[in-house]
Amino acid sequence: MEAGRTLIHFTLRSLNRIIILSLLSRASLSGYRVTKEMRRITGRKYNVGVIYPILYQLEGDGLILGEWVERGRRRIKKYSITEKGRRLLQEVREFFKGPIREILLDLLGSESSE
């Protein structure tokens, strides 16, 4: 079972950036909220030590934008996807619509519509 957990771990790790871009394409979120959503979506515990470096990298690459907002007495950095990030996310969507779709549908236990 350890091999299965390792495979799932590395698969999720490679999808983290895509998942975060997808989340931010729906709404602007704080890093804390991104962490909670990642836990909800994957069923895995994520801590801020994993999420924030990804957010900083995506921001550095110009794929997301972080803006400070006042929330009562606190300042919170909310992240949103940029146009460059939207284009990349669309490229990823197109990739998954290609031949790899067959494998993904098989993994999901779905019938191919072709």
C-alpha cells in the first residue's frame, strides 16, 4: 500500500499548481482559503508551508496576482488569476481533452464518449 500512497502523493504534488490556478479562476482567495480548498478537494492535509511557496512561485511567474486588502484590523493578501494564468489554464484544459482523456476517463471509471 505504501507504493500506492507514494504514487498518489507525487500525482497530487504535480497537480497542485493546476488545481490552484483552477480555484483562482473561480474566485479571489486568501492563501489560508486556498489551503482549506486544497484539503477539501483532495482529501489530504495541506499546510501553509506547502501552499504559500506555490503561490509565491505562481505570482513570480505572473500567473496570479496577490493584492493586500483590509479586513477589519487585519490585512489579508488575496490572490487572483491573471490573463496569463487563464491562458495557461486553458492550455492545460486543451491538453486534457486530447488523447490522454481516454486514460483519465478510465481512471475515473467513466465510459469514453467516443
